[in-house]
Amino acid sequence: MSKIRSLIDCSHVRVFAHLFCLQLGKLMASFLHYKHIVLQILVLSIACSCLHASEPPLTLDYYKSTCPTVLEIVRKEMECAVLSDPRNAALILRLHFHDCFVQGCDGSVLLEDTITLKGEKKAPENRNALKGFRIIDRIKNRLEYECPEKVSCADILTIAARDAVLLVGGPYWDVPLGRKDSKKAGYELVETNLPKANDGLLSIISKFIHQGLSVTDMVALSGSHTIGMARCVNFRERIYGDFTATSGMNPVSQSYLNSLKSVCSADSKSNQNESALDHVTPNLFDNSYYDILLRGEGLINSDQELYSSVLAVQTKKLVEKYAVNAIAFFEQFSKSMVKLGNITNPETYVNGEVRKNCRFVNT
């Protein structure tokens, strides 16, 4: 009995410590916007060590006895989704990223608004930006038929993101499992936690460090923009701003810029029009994204900042490395995706659940 009591006490201590670290990280993220770079690096390193102090209780064989076919089921559904439209891969990958950056990988991004809950879908940074929810619904329905109330929506989204990357030519990585679904959403955290299209380099770095991710993780994970689309509202400032300054006056870049302007007007009428983040190989997961940055043709400001910012000392070297070495990019991307997926919500291990429907908390 004393051993059990000790384990329970330790579990609560770890949860409390993790919550404390997350709050400390938020304060540091705000602090970083206004202080000197040297102080930023010092504070970021402290925050990073704090965030990594508590490892999430995830395992590779979590569903070995309760739902042994989970990986096969998710893979088959993702194969159908990507075969029907390759762009679905980017939709699922983006959903996973937006989920994990807001109170951890807990499936909160999937929740709908109700009378008692304000979901994350309609937050300004997410509105009109997130799709792919029906794909997750189909996977969940299949799993509820095969293994009722066993596999969390958070785990489904994490596995599906891995399969999405693999199905469009990207790397494979093992996915630790055992996440629980949150009963709450983080509407307000969407605005503060998620990197924005026009963020400067230091702002982007601070948001990744706040999640326990390094600068190397940031540059590698940004490579996910080798697939997917961006809306005009998110790249207008870039193409009517410093695009020519970073890309030069060569005819190829100017032709690309003109095509972007034909899609995205200077006014707000074309806000929802889209263009590929990687205009060279938009449906293939490769290292083309980094070549585009080397040419100064990054579609959104936050991407080009990795290479062209005056502060881009470390990030510029990484961009150059991944542009010429696809294997190095794939290896780091895989490691960084595992770290991203390990950003769990400690509250869910005290008060979480396995949702029956990914859109709603169990009643």
C-alpha cells in the first residue's frame, strides 16, 4: 500500500512540475520579445531544460493488447485519403502541429464549440486554415468498431500525421503512443502559441523553445512546408514586401512573383485564394523547400526569415545543410516529429479520456 501511495504522490508531483514549467515557459516567451538576444538564449536554455525534465508516459506497444490493429487501420484510411487527394497529407500534418502547439498533443484541436466549451477551430489563426477533420472522423469510426473506447483521438492524429508524410515520399518514424484526450480546449492559447506567417525569427524561435523544441527542431519541422498550401492573407505581405529584395531580379523569380500576384491581389478580396508553399514539388515530401529559401523565394515571411534574416546565423547554416542533404533533413525531421508528438498535456493523465467521438467530450 505504501508503494502505491508513493507512486500516486510522485505522479502528482510530476504533473505539478510539468504544469509549472509550462507556465514558466509562457512568461519567458513574453519576456523574449523585449529583451536582448544574449538574455534570450540564457532564458530559453533554462526553459528548454525545464520542459524536458518530465518525459511523457508513452510507449511503442501501448495498444498491443487492447487494439493491436490500430496502426494498420490508420494506415489504410490514410492511404485512401492521400490517394483521393495528395493534399490531404498536408492537411493532417498541419492539424497535428496546431494540436501539439496548443496545450500539448491532446486532440483539443478537434473539438467543436458547445454551450460549455469554446473550441480552437474558430480562433483567428485556425479559422479557414484547418481542414481534414472528416479524415480523422473516418479513422475514429473504424477504430471504435474494432476497438471501442480504446484509442485516443490524440494518438490517432499523431499516427495519421506520420503516415501522411510517409505516403507522399517522406521518412518513417516510430510513434510512441498512450496520449489521452483533453476535456478542454485552448482558444486563447492559439493566438499566443502558434507561429504566424509574418513573425520575425526571434518570435518564431521563442515559440518553439516554449514547447521544448530546439532551433534545429524548428528548422527541420519548418520543412513540412514542402507540402501544403498557404492562403493569400498569409503571404500578401511577403509578395508585396521584400520578395524581390530576397530573390533578386532574375527573370525566373520575377515570373514566379507575377504568378503569385495574379492569385493574391493587394486588397483583401482574394484573402482565401491559395498557392503552394513549395511551388516546385507541391505534393512530394522532399528537401525542395530549402532550395526555395536559398533562392529567396520563400512564400511566407516566417519561412524566408530562416535564411534571410540578419539574425539567421544558426538557421541559415541548417537551411544550407538540408538543401544539399535530403538524408540529413529526413533524419532530423523524424527525430523532431517524435519530440513534437511527445509534447503531451499533463492534465490529461489526471483528468483525460478516450473520446468516443473526436469532436465532442464524452458525456
